[in-house]
Amino acid sequence: MIIGVQNFIFDNHSFLEPRLLIAKRSNIKNIAPGKWNVIGGKKEDNEDLYAASVREIKEEVDLDIFESDLFFLYEKKVSWEKENHFSSNSFYINLTKCFHNYSISLNPEHSEFKFVTLEQALEIGIIGFSDIEIKLIFKINEINNNNKTEIY
């Protein structure tokens, strides 16, 4: 089974309401081309889940996140296509607690990115995640953003 990481990266200050970073998978991808997803990918044999998240974020959007910036949410089994089963490990990142300013730079695995509201995320659909999961993760972000003590 493939082990992967998925990162829910939020910007809570650059917009009027919190937004989640999503990227559109390039049409050159074999699995789910043209679909919207959060930033993530496969864990390599020599790394733990936190290191995999840090590496994937750097590779896919060129952000330097530290392992201490990550909050582990949960693990689940995912199948985008019948023959592609993997273990997905989800992390939460509050981008505006990591950076005052940042710049997103996509690699060729994605054709575009955007920051979306909860309503936009539900309308677009994020591959591998149900509406209930998306709502829950936005709620976690709201609690963390409004609370003086962080959840991690």
C-alpha cells in the first residue's frame, strides 16, 4: 500500500475570510488529471510523515514549512481509482502563523492554484475528501484561528 500525505494549508489573514490552498492536478498526471486537491504526495521509504509533508509542500508550492508548523489530523484509506489504494495522512497548517509574507510557486505537477472559501471548496470538490471532512477541517481552522492558544 502506498502511504501519502495531504496538507490542508490555510491563509487566515490575506483575505476577508479564511481560505484553503488547493491546486489543480496537471493533465500530464496519470491519476486524477485536472482534479483539484490539497498539497501532498507519496511518502518516501526513508522519511516519516512529517518529513514527507515538509518535502511535498516545498516540492509542490515552494514553501519552507517546518515540522513544528504541522498538526496531524487523521489517517484514512483512500482510493481515487479502483487499483490505486493508499493510506492518506492529513495535516493542518496555518500559513499565516508561519509567514508574514509568502509566495506560491507551482511545480509542473499542477496547472494552477487558488485559495478557496469553504463554499468554494464544497462547490469545486477536493479529490479524496468528503464534504463532511472539508467542513470539519474548516471548523478546526476556525477554532485554531480564533483561539489564543493554538491547537498545536
